Amino acid sequence: KELQLGTLGMTSVEPELVIEPEEVKTFKTKYTLPEDISVLTINPHMHLLGTVFWSFAVDPNGDTIPLVRIPNWDFRWQYAYTFRHMLPLFKGTTIHVHGTFDNTSNNPENPFDPPRTALAPKDRNMRTTDEMFQFFINYVDYHEGDELISLEPPQ
């Protein structure tokens, strides 16, 4: 199963993903789990203006569970990250996702000179020069003992 948070997904991006020229701006999205899950992989996704991506979960007891932190985003290095073991997240846990974007002339990855207003696509017909803020979580329904199951490749 998969959760898709953010752009074109099941959660909204706050504020709306609009980045004016010469602006650095942070966006967020969040989702509260309606059931217990065991996370297999996560996949952060932004395009060329992305600079920082991080996500964490807060469980119903208020404990924070780090998921991913990428302080120097690089569009060319996007991967799905697999945990060493299934990561249980329980009903009522809120997943928080934050992304910072740099639409200034100082960003060497900015595809436009001078910078233009960057928007998220409204449909799945997107280009690399459209901006995205997404977080994909691949999971299975939780079963007791999932946290003991290794996801590492066999030696």
C-alpha cells in the first residue's frame, strides 16, 4: 500500500505551493494515521528549487520518530529509502513533512533566469520545471512482530 502526501496527493500543502521570484519559502503537509501500519520505504520528492526536506512522526504519546532529513536536496539524487526493519507507526500518529524551496537568482539549480513564479502542477502532466512537494510512504498493515522483520538484502 502507499500513502502519497502533498502535491497531487491525499493531503494539502500549506501554504499553497506558490513560490514568487527571489523568494525562499518553506511548506508543510501532515497526515494522521487512521490505522496501525508498518513502513517499508519512504520517498521524498521535490524538483529543482527544493533545498531542504525533512519528515518525522509524532506518536499518540507525544514521542517523535525521525523519518528522513535531507539538508542539501539534490534533484538528481532522489531515491526510496528502505528502513533496516519494518517501522511500526500506530493509529493516531501524525506524519509531518517540511520542504524548503529557493526561487532566487542565487540558486544555481533554478531553471529560469530571471526567476519566474513557481507553481505546483494541477494534473499529472508535469515537467521538471514545475515544482513538487511530495512524500510517498510504502507500507503494509501492522502485525505484531513486524518490527523484527529485516528489510536488508541477504548477505
